Amino acid sequence: MSDSGFCARCGRPLAAEAQFCSSCGTPRGGGPGASRVLPSNARLFELFENSQDQTGNAWIDFLMFRRMMIPILIRILFVGALIVCAIGCLTSVVTLNWGSALAFLIVGPLVARIYGELVILLFVMNDTLAEMRRTMLEVRDIERTRAV
């Protein structure tokens, strides 16, 4: 690969710290090790991995499904559930139904919070797995550098 910032084999742009081309796997120095770096299907896999990274532009990430909007909606629904619980509690107090007022005051927000946390947990797991994938790619690049 040349120092111009582009891969000498496939012509794609290279990151400044990249030791290998993320598209074809050619080492930065090119040479005889280029053919033994990646199996034949790794290029498709890496293109998929690169397409999952966020760009930093909120609208592009939103349109390309790279940014999750459900956690934001869960927070909005939680606030709505708190408002419904407050209205239900006030209505129960006005009708002198103390048991349901207590249920609206304690059980309602607790159930809404637990449900919201369980849904958000799925998205936290997704983010953690994505970070693990990025770390594994970095480790793979380091191992390739040591092999060459």
C-alpha cells in the first residue's frame, strides 16, 4: 500500500492508523504477505462490519438504522406512565378508594420502570456486543501486524 492514504490493490481509502486495508486485507506495505491475510469471504464480512459503524451525523445514522430510537421512546412512555399513575392516584383519592390509590402510587411506577429497564437492557446488550466486535477487529489487526 502506498502512503497516499489509499490501498494500492483496491484503491479504497485507508485510515491513518490502519495496518491493513479494511476492504481487501492487503498489508500497508503490500508485498508477498498480501495473499495470505484474509480468506476469500472476509471482504464481504468486513464491508458489513464497516457499514454498522455510526457516522456521527444523527440523521444519516437514524435513516440507516445505526442509531436506536426505542430507548428514547421507552423513556417517553415511562414519563407517560407516571402521568397516568398520578391521574389514577388522584382519581382514587377523590373517590376515597385508598387501596387503588396506593397501588397507582407505588405499584404503577414500579411496573413501568421494570418494564422499561428490561427493554432498554436489550439495547445495552446490542451496544456491548457492537463494542466487543470493534475490539475484536482491533485485536485481529494487531495480530496481523505481528504476523507480518
